Amino acid sequence: MKTKALLILALGFVLAPVMFAGTLTGQAAPAFSATKFINPPADGLTSLEQCKGDVILVKLWGVNCGPCLRSMPEVQGLWNKFEGKGLHIFMCERQNHSEAEIQKIYTSKGLTFPQVIEGNMGGFPGVGRIPYAYVIGVDGTVVFEGSTGYGAAIETEIEKIKYLGLGKNDVAPGLEKAATAFSQKDYAKAREEAMKEKESNADDEAVVADADFIINKVDALVAQLFADVETAKQSRRYHEAVATLERLAGKEFKGLEAADKAKDDLKELKKDKQVKEELKAWDAFDKTIEANEKTDSEDAKRANLEKFIKKYEGTAAAEEAAGLASNLSN
């Protein structure tokens, strides 16, 4: 389920002073992380650390920037081609427009790639003009920056990916099966194969190091997803908690203790009466947002939101709807 929140937020992105081009090319990419999106990444990878080994596009743009808007189809084309195949996109609006204004662009143009709404993306200053893009290659360095030409750089880097999502393109002999299983999102097999090689080659430092890398990568992913569940529950975004638990209980993690725990947690969560009410509200909220996207009338949108708020008063979804209604009133 995708709940499209349109709250006005201070985005925290400012247009950097004029700088010389090439300031980051060839250097290790600045650490970054994002905490809220329009079109959140389906893989849940939201930081440099999590995306290392794949290809990353960070693009600076603005709602009132003509060249930026004209470049959106190119970004969408890259996303259509490489989503789930090693490309991660972090769009950053640099004219300090509200989430609602950004969402309007995304909706009108049918854009499906991720847009950062909240996070720490300040390490990418640009050069005083937009659009401006950075491409981070599989080795974690900035391989390209500029206004145009990033598509070719992405294509080149994508071809270098050997083990999708692992963060390493080379592993010690004997660990190829584990690395391949990880890239295929068979995390139980990846961990099992890595453990097997580690035990069989305890005296080989390279094997032990790479086996530990794969094991830790699986464990870190599991820990992050369970942490995401807790964060969602704390903010009563139970639809997000359910979706994450369903992923943990699914095919990717089958065979791990984490999958069994996720199934139990999901069962208990859905038993809770309050959770049921919140889930019902989020479902209805999605429908309200969909209805509002079909009309240009501000009065109609406000009326839809007010009707929803009245019916689901006290829920987290109603609180989010109230923020939208307030935005329409300003």
C-alpha cells in the first residue's frame, strides 16, 4: 500500500553558492541518508552505506526550473530500465518548495522514482545551478557530475555490477555461491553458504573476512527491517509495519529465524483492535488521496479530507489528513 502524504514541510535543501564544477568527481561519495520520500524505494535502501556496490543517482532540481522539468522523462526512463537492477535514485528539490507542490509535479508527470523529502543530503552542493546530477559508481566514488550526460555514466556503471546489492564485486574463491544467492535475494542460502565456507576455511583470512561480510550484510538487513517496523509502529503507520513484516516473512528470508519471527509478529499485530482501526483508516486515506488527485477543485479536495477526518478522528491517518487540509486552507 502506498499512502501519498502531502504535508507542507521545510525541506532543508538550499541552493548552494556558486562553486567550480568537478568538486566531487573522483572522490569518495559523501555519506548521506534519507528518512522520508515521495515514492519510497521499494527495496528500503535509503543511505549511501546501504546502497554501496550499486549505482546511485543524486539529482538536484526545482519545481520552477524549466530545464529540470524537461529532464524528468530521461530520469523516468532510466528508472524504468534499471529499477531493481542496481540503480538507486535520490532526487533533491533545491528551491524549497513544499511536499504538496513537489507531489503535484510527480502526479502530473506520472513520475515513479524516489524523491527525498527529509534527510541529510547536504554533501551534494551543486554548482549554483540546476538541474545538476551526481553519479556514484560501484566503487563508492563519484564518477560523474554535471547537468547532462549522467545517463551514459549510469549505463556504464550498471554493467560493472556482479553481485547486486552486496556491496562487493569480488569475493574470495569459494564464496561465489553465497554472493550470488545474496544478489538473488535468497538471504538464507547466502548466509548458509557463507557459514559453510567460513567453517571449511577457518585458516584462510580472505575467505573468513568475505564470509563474515556476507553474513553481516544479511544480519544488518534483517535488523534494519525490524527497526523500520518499530519506527512505523511508534508513529502508528501500521500499514508500513505490516508491509515490512510481510516482506520479512516472505520468500526473500525464508529459512531464517527472522522469517518465523516476522510471521508471529504479523499475526499478533493484526489481532490488535487499535491496529485494525488504524489500518482501515490508512486504506480509506489512500482512496481519499486518489479521489483528490482526480480533481483540480481545492474546495472538493478540502471537502473530501474533512469528511475523512470526521469519520476517522483520532487515527494517525486523520492527523495526516488534517495537515493536508490545513495546507489547502493557506
